Amino acid sequence: MVVLKQGDMTWEFEGSDFELRNHSESQWEVAFNWQLEVNITKPVDVAVQLIDGENKTWLVSKQVNIDTVY
């Protein structure tokens, strides 16, 4: 699951709604399969839920700048 938050808006994505791409231990990318009504000039808060068997872990980054929009 991926959750984005910008201001009062929150978007939740599961399953095939997104693709998580890991470029290195400190750099990763989330690619979405549809357009979001997000302001690309303002940062977003990003939460990614990782599931390993019965263990669930949330990775949260706040005030993330949007790098590229296709």
C-alpha cells in the first residue's frame, strides 16, 4: 500500500494501482497507473507499507519533492 498526502488531500493505492521501483538503498520511485490531482510544485508526504509474511512496516518520508511527472 502507498499513501500520499498533500495539504488536506489524501490518496491511497493498493495492488496494481502503482509500481514500486528500488534504485538503491536510499533512492526509490513510485509509478502510478493513473493521474493524480496533485500540485507538482508542492511537496507530498509519502508512506509505503512493506509486508514480509506477517510483519508489516511503514516507511514514511515527509515533504518529498515530486521529481518527474510523465
